[in-house]
Amino acid sequence: MSYCVNCGVKLDDALNKCPLCNTPVINPKELKKMGPISPFPTKHGETEKVKTKDIIILTSVFLATTAICCMLLNYLVFSKTLWSIPIVGLCAFIWVIGIPPIAFEKMPIYISMLIDGLAMAGYLYMLSFMTSNKAWLTKLALPITALATVLILTFTLLVKKVSSSILATALYFYVMVPVLCIGIELLVWHYYGKPLHITWSAIVLVPCLIIDIVLITVLSRKRLREAVRRRLHF
């Protein structure tokens, strides 16, 4: 004689379910044939993917709310200084560099980088309102931003159009770095009205020049190039 696992009523051996609560009757011997039973579901559930539009809306609302709240605090409570300008500018900068690539997935990378450079220039321009002298903006900050943007665009163009191998990419990088450093130092000397010359940027130039010569030698010799690739596993 067996009993119902749900209500405990006595069951006849011929019954397939409990006559009182209709709970199915399972023979314990049949459980062994079925194998181990997991208490967890066998199918993996899938959550709905977040849509791009929702990400854009959430990010925009968060950044806009942060900027507006800081502006109101600056205007209504802490009004002695324009401390909210860097925060508002940073929110705008993050929105410009983050939202267009998400909203326009097919946007060319060159246009995206150009927009990023313009966004940085706009952020620096907003910071200039916190200073009485804007010479640092026009003679130093904006030229450095323009130089960095041009070099990044050139680097991307070389990687995409000329060669994207690791050795070639390393060569482009070690050419761009000293150019950027020399450009920054010359712009600094120009800003202070001093004769143009290089000092600390020469420390960057020399090792980069040595690396460039080695990379050019390796790239120009097929056997060397293949040997380096095999040994470095790329």
C-alpha cells in the first residue's frame, strides 16, 4: 500500500493518480530509470536585449540631469565662482564622443575622430571662461588639440589604408609619439615667447628614432620580418 505524496491518502496499487487531489502517482522504481532529476530548469532563459535607442535616452538623461543640477546649484547656492562650467562641459564632451558612434554605427571613423577633436576644443573653450586671459587657449590648448587630432587621424589612416600588421602599427606609433612631443614643446616655447628649440622632447625622440630604424629594417627584409613574427607568435 502506498500513500499520496501530496495529501497522504492511501492509494490502491492500480491508481495512476490520487482520487482526492489528482496528484500523479509515480512508482519509485520508475524514478531510477529516469536518471537524476535536477531541481533547476533545463532551458536557459533569455532576457530581451537593450535597444540602442534606450541606451541613448538613458545616457542623455543622466548627463543632462547632471549638467542642469550643477548649473542650478551654481546659480542659486554657490554663486561666487563658475565651478559648474567644467562639469557641464565634461557632460557635453562625454555625450559628443559617446552618443554619435552609438546612434550612427556606420559613421566613418575619421568623421568620428574629427568630432571628438572638435568636442575637446569646445570643452577647452568653455574652460577659458574661468580665466581672465584666453591666450593659453588660442596659442597653446587649441593648437595642441589640433596637432593631436591630425596625428590620430593620420595614424588611423595608415593602419587602415597602408598596413595593419603589428610591426607596421608599432612603426607608425613610434613616429607619431616624438612628433607630438616635439610639437607640444615648440608650442610651449612659442606661448612663452622663447626661441624655438627642443629639450625634453629630444629624450623621447632618440629612443623612438632607434626603434623606428630597427622596425624599418625588419619590415624591409622579408626573412627578418617572418622570423620576428614566428618568434613573437603574431
